[in-house]
Amino acid sequence: MGRFDASRYMPVNPDKDDLNFYDAKFANMRFSVAAGREIIVDASNEANLPGIAETYFGDQSLWWLILDYNGLIDPIQDIKVGTRLLLPERRSIIAFLEARESNNQQVEFEEL
């Protein structure tokens, strides 16, 4: 499991076997971290959040942050040609997650 694997930042619903996005440590990130740029999804990156994350953040595992930051739910259906995505700076995302983590003290970070 990588440093930015979504399951490290979200509890699992006890009655189901899925992640609870509503209690995630990155909840409300889009209200706390300023957007650094805006992109419009084209045919080369339609339904490809890992590719977008790799291109703009240098890390495919940050794909779920793009989804959450933009208030989207489905990584396939919501990432269509013409979709406008706001992307914060990678260092701002890392700072936000590390600040949340230091407040919660629940997850040990691995070195990059």
C-alpha cells in the first residue's frame, strides 16, 4: 500500500466492506487548498484519472484526490471529454494531508 492509497485516509464502513468517503481525512480539501490550475479533459485522458494524476502530480496514486477535490463521485462516468477539473499544486495537497495526519496521529507516513 502506497503513501497516498485512499484506504489509508478513509475508514471502512462497518456494515459494508467499502470505504467511507464521508469520514475521510481529506474531506473538505477543496475548501482548504487553492486550485493551482484548471484542465479540460480531452480524448487522451477521458476516464483516466491515474494518467491525469501522473501528468500533473507525478504520482498515479493521487487520482482519488482529483475526484474528491472536484466533488465528483465516479472516476469513469464523471471524467468525460469536456469536463473541467481543478487541480491544486502537489505540494499543497501533501501539506494538507500531512497537517490532517499530524492532528489525527493515526497513520505513519512512509518516505517517498
